[in-house]
Amino acid sequence: MENRIPYTAIAEIYDYMLRHVDYQLWYEFISSIMIDYIDNPRTVLELGCGTGKFGAKFSTDDFRITGVDISLDMLRVARTRAYRNFRILCADIRDFAFSCKFDFIFSVHDTMNYMLTEDDVARVFRCTKDVMHDGSIFLFDITTENNIKRFFDNKTSFYKTRGILAEWSNRYDKKKKHVISSFNICSPDGSVKKEEHHQRIYSIKEMTEILAYEGFEILDILGDYTKNPPDNKTIMINFITKKRGPL
């Protein structure tokens, strides 16, 4: 059975596939940006929360966090972590709304690269701006062409856990700047699910122009979740932004 909706077939093994990721170190960087830029932050919104690992960490540290994701399958996993101050909501990050404002909004792990057109990115920014007050900060990342060429293009990985076999293949269309990731998931009963992800590579210039047009001010651009600027070896580019004030 083929499913082109991302994060359905792979949801139950997603955490296993990313078991090498140091989420605690990553969380410490994200939360440090929040604390550096916001006076007494309390409320947090994560766009593309996936299985909820960051939500659980923010909640444990007594922040009120809401996680939004379009995949019900990923949210079923996140629900096991949605306790205390962590709640989850199924929604498209290009079309969401809240009646409240959030102090800190973040979207990481190349979620923004799943927006395949500049209009899609702009829609995310518009929705995000609507839930920001004058002191809110929006942190997001994009993956780089360097990352895709070095670690993903024409590469296949295999995973096995709890009787589930997974094959993950990637290719990069340099002309379109599209990354195509194909997953074959074989369950213990022998059934096979297929899933395909499409992402687009954006440059700093492209993202900067969309941010400016949608009324954001860039406070800093960093590389690889460090306090250093990106360079030609950077894997992930981190944007720290806020709503632009009146001209």
C-alpha cells in the first residue's frame, strides 16, 4: 500500500530511526535562544511537533507548550508524552489559528523544507505572525543543499526494530532543488507500506526575502544550532526572528 502523506507509515518507528539524535542537547540550545531573547517566557508553540520529544522537555521545565502537527500517526505517539503542560493539536501549519498569543514559537528538524513553494512558506509565516505579540520570538531552521548532497543523495539506509523492517532511500533533483525520500515499511505480518516525502531546498536569500515581505525582522542567522554564523559546510541554518514593528 502506497501512502504519499508524510509521517504515516514511519510514525511508529520514527523515534527508533532517529535514536542517534541528542534531543537534550538540541533542547538546551532551543530553550537558550528563548531565554536569551524573551523576558520571562511562559508559553511555547511548536510547529511540526512530530512525536513530541521537545514538548515533553518544555513541559517538564514548567513551560506551557502546544504542539501542532498534520500527521495523526505522529501525534498518536506524541500523545504518550502529552502530560502536564503539553497539549497537542492536529493542524496544517500553513493554516492554523489560536485565540491566544505565544511568547516563543519554533519549528525545527527541516519542517520548513516540507513547504514546497514560497507561497507555502509565506502562509506558515502569516499564521505564525498572527499568534505573536510584540515581544514574541520565532525560531526555525532549514536544511542545506550541502547536507543533502553529503549525507542523503543516492543513499539508502535500513532499520529493524520490533520485527519491522524499514528501507529509506533518498535522491536529490538539483534542478528543482527537491529532495525525494522513499520509505518501504515491512510489518511483522508481511504487509508492506510505502511512503514518499518531498522537500525543497531554500537559500538564505530566498528565506530572507519571504520573511521581509511577510513583516518579520531577522535578529540573527546561525548555523547548526550553535552561536556561530552559517558557512558552506553548514548542515542546518537557524533563523531567529520577530514581528517587524511599525515603520
